[in-house]
Amino acid sequence: MATSSTKQLWSRSSWRWSTKQYILVGLAGTLGATAVVIAISALFSPTEMDFSITKASHRLSSEAEDGMQMMNLTVAVANPGCRAWVEYRRLDVSLWYTTPRNGGGVPSWLGSSLIGQTAAVVQPPRNTTAIEVPVVLLFKGLAEGEMRSTTVSVQVDATVRFLIAGMRLACTRPYHIAVSCNLGFALSDNATTGSSFRNPVNCHAAAPRN
């Protein structure tokens, strides 16, 4: 009887220990899964992008139709993050001007870029990439007296994805980024074939226009 009782006690103790083990394993698995989710979220979290205009020039173009001007902009984009690459799926650049007469301060469209559908740039971490952007301007509109002294701003709308180690198999959903950059000069007063700014024109967050 003593032997049988001892075996029964040992069996119950062994069963209770197995339950604890299952609980500990379950907790460890939960913590591990949570850690993986947090790590993946950190890797795929959108990084802060810095946009600026480093060069702007405009001129009559032999390739443009009559009554049109071409403007060339250099858009610098900084990816300061240390983890994610940035894939630019779309990049639209447009020019806008604002006067008291064109809707009480509501910006009016002046011209758009030609590269919206063909932008395909993959940017590594901790990198600044300069993108040359041609913009078509309405020359007749520039000749209007009110616009001759009106400064223009640049609107950049980009659709991007964030990639891990440059792999398209591990990427985020598309994000839309919109920024506005005030050039600080009127086009008709600064007609030049090449004007670089001493300091880049920094851009700030804006509402999407398209």
C-alpha cells in the first residue's frame, strides 16, 4: 500500500509540473510573438522624409509647344532612417501661385511635372537623393502683370513604400507624402538658365493636391 501511495503522489506531482511547464511555454511564446511584432513594426514604421529644392531655372524650350516655358527643378529627398529603403512609386511636382484676386488667397495651378507616371527610384537608408524634375509652364500666364511680382511655390506629391534591406518582398503598404516649398521669387523676375540657391529651400507638410 505504501508503494502504491508513493507512486500516486509522484504521478500527481508530475502532472502538476507539466501544467506549469505548459503555462510557462505559452507565456514564453506569447512574449516571443509580441517581440517579433514589435520588431517588425519598428522596421516597417514610416521614417521622416526631408524634402527641399536645391536648384530652379526656367527658359523657353524648343521642345515645348508655342506659348510654353520649361522649368527645371532639383528636388532633394533625404532618407535619414537607418533601417528602411524607400521606393518611390510615383512623384508629381507642380507649381502654384497665390494672389489676393485669385480666390482670396487660394493657390492657383501654374504647371505640372512630366515624370509622374515614370518615377522609379529606390533610395537606401541615410541617403540624400537629388531628382531632376522638368515642369511645363504656361508662358502667357506669366506675362500677366499680377503674376510678374507673385512668388511661386512647389508642391511635391509622392507615393512611396518602405523596404527592408532593399527587398520588395518585405515592404509596407503605399504611403502618400505631400509637401510644399516656397521658392521665394517670381518667375518673370528671375528668368535664368541656371539658378542654384545658396541654402536649400526647405519644404513643409501640405495637403495632397491630387
